[in-house]
Amino acid sequence: QVQLVESGGGLVQAGGSLRLSCAASGSTFKINAVGWYRQAPGKQRELVATISSSGSTNYADSVKGRFTISRDNAKNTVSLRMDSLKPDDTAVYYCNARLLPRYGSRDYWGQGTQVTVSS
């Protein structure tokens, strides 16, 4: 089992910045990639950014150049730095951890943190 706890959401004006953090606990040695997804009202959950155990990153086109994902394997944390925020970035942001293939590539999710960007 892996537990994920997010922090850092809130209300910010357009053009502002926020930093989300996610702390993992439990069987963290089983984790492969970690990342952030978001879900806006009435929309499906979508990928924001992921980072592999080796540090390779992947971003949604909509956030490239504005968001930066990072992870600290020693502290079992993953962060998302969000700059130049837009009202369209408003959503609940979820931390995700995917286990290594030998553990079934199972996904774990945090409880979500609200990010609201006002115009």
C-alpha cells in the first residue's frame, strides 16, 4: 500500500504562482513514476505532468513552459511548481503514484487539492 497526501493548493490571481507538494508513505520502494493530474468541473481527469524514477518528465501541452515537476526520492516527495497560472488551470489536482511493473503497475491517488485561478 502507498499513501499520498497533497498540500499547497489555494486561490491565486491569473499570472500568479503556486507550488503543490505530495508526500508518499508506505511501500514507497515499489513506486515507479509519480505525477499530477487534474479534474475541472464537468471534465475528465487529465494528465498534467509525470516524472519517472530516473527523472524523465512528461508534460501536458497546455502546461509546458509554465509548470515544473520535481521529485525527491530520499524524502518520497513530488512537487509541482505552477507559474503564469491561467483561469483554465482551475481544477482539483491529484497526486498519482504508479507502481513498478513487477508490482502490477497499480495506481495510487491522493485525496486532491483545489487550485482556483481568478481572472
